[in-house]
Amino acid sequence: MQPTRRRRCSSKHAAPEDQAEAVAAKNRGTSRWELRGANRRTRHEESTQHADAARRPKRRGGRPTRSKDRRRSVPALPAGPSSLGNLDPKTGEVTYYPLAPQFNDVRVQLNFTGLRHDVDGKVWTKSVGTQDIFRVDLASGNWEKFHPTDALPPGRRYGIYQVISDSHNNLWMAEFDDGHLGKLDAKTLQVTWYTPPTLHSRMRRLEIDDQDRLTIAEYRGNKVAVFDPKTEQFTEYSLPPYTFPYRAQFDKNGELWSSTMSTDRVVRTDPKTGTSVEYLMPSDTNMRTVALDNSTSPVTFWVGSNHDHSLVKVEPLDAGESASN
């Protein structure tokens, strides 16, 4: 299926966690990718359907049109299959890659992507509803489907949380329900699963560095793990009680920053000593996407506050000190 193009997309009114992700993408010099689901609406679209039903744009000749009252209406988009969208930040043009019809049904909700298409021209993504992994060839629009959890022991329910690509566009997968780390080889398509020292840790978000080492938030394990694919070994770092990390990243000084969904604190950990500093947020904060600014001294930490619809900046005062209790 050939990709389709649409124009104009803006993150001006995006949720705080999406704004932080957009800033991070801009700093990496990459294009922005968008996930679309057949049954997925934004909060604004849902409220618009109820409040402005009388002004809903009509269709003419099978094509969506805009309402005459542009101040109160939003463009009407036709319902379509799940797809990936690639936004060119220079031109504002969006190219969509619709999921192949034979793989698309009401259960599919695309979520997360593996973006090292500079290696082989292919993009990975996953479906929340089916736990399938998909890969699309950007040149041809052809899709492939995989179900990597079939390689795990039978008799349990497994769920893949995040996926991310390494420098060879191999796909790494955080398995949430039982706490496995998986690899899907881009060339051989072989699936390998690794078990961390802390069992049933419920892995959530992943980060990967230029040596393909993975930093993994072990949510239920209350730890952060680092996996080295060369040695196939895990190193785990314990966090203060009840942190339950959602995402973790290393800064330029080698210190580890973790966001939490339970204590409204950002945690900075010194891996050499295992000691941590906790920074209390100004208000109730449900942290998801985070960004480290290594261009400042000291390093600053940004996070989106879902509950307050705001961005929070953490600026440590102890510029020359290591983390301590």
C-alpha cells in the first residue's frame, strides 16, 4: 500500500508530555512520527463532537469539508485504518503509511515506534490491542507482522510495553506483565528474550545509547536496569522506596535521572555510590515523557505534568556535587 500525504500539523496545543517529546525530537534533528488508530480520538475531538454537533463539517462528494465558521470548527478527518505518519518539520507535510488491510481490525492500536530507518528504510511499531509487532518498508509501503511473545513460555499472558531500535535497526521490546527484555533481529528475524535479576519487574520505558546499551525502568521492581547487548548482562540500580520509575536516563556526568508516577519526585542517582537525591515537584505531577538538557551546567531535567497541564523544569543547585542522601 503506497503512502499518502497531507499537509500542516502543529504541536502547539499538544499535551505537555508530547511537547517534551517534540522538543527532544527537534534537538535530535529528526522528523516527527505520529501514530493513528481507527478508533482513537483526541480529547479535543471528543468535546468538539458534543459541543459543536450542529456545526459539524459536512461531506461533499465523499470528501470532508470545513464548516464555514472557522473560528469554532476543526477540520473533519475521514475515518481510516491505523497508520504511521511522518511530519517533515521544514515543510509541514505529513506522509501517512496505512497499515495493510489484512492486518488491520478494530483491535489494532499502534503505539511506539522503532526509528532507525536510516539503516534499512524500515520502521517498526506495535499494536496494544493485539500485541503484534509490525514493520513497514517506507519505499514500497509493504507491511510485515510478527508476534514475538510466542517465543516466551506458554501458559501466561504477556504484554509488550515500549519498543525501540538500536543502531542496526534491531527491535528491543520491554515486556510488561512478566518483566522480560526482548530482541527481534532485523536481518534474521530471530526473537531472543532476556530475564533481568529482578523477576516480574514490569518493564516500562526504554532508552538506548550510542553503544546500544539499554536503560530500562523496572516499574514494579523499583529499580533501573542497564542491559549491555555485548555481554548480555544486566546491571540494576535501586531507587528510594515507592519511586516506581516510569522512565530513566543518564546525563553527561553519568548520573541517572528517573521520573515517577507515585511520589511526585524526580530522582537523581549516582551509580558509583548508589545514593540518590529526590526533588519534590511543585504540585501533583503524573510524569511520563522526560528530557535532559546536557547543554546547561548543572544538567537540567524537564518533564510534562499531566495533571497540571504544564512543563516542569528541575534545576539542581549543587552544580559541583554528586548525588547524596
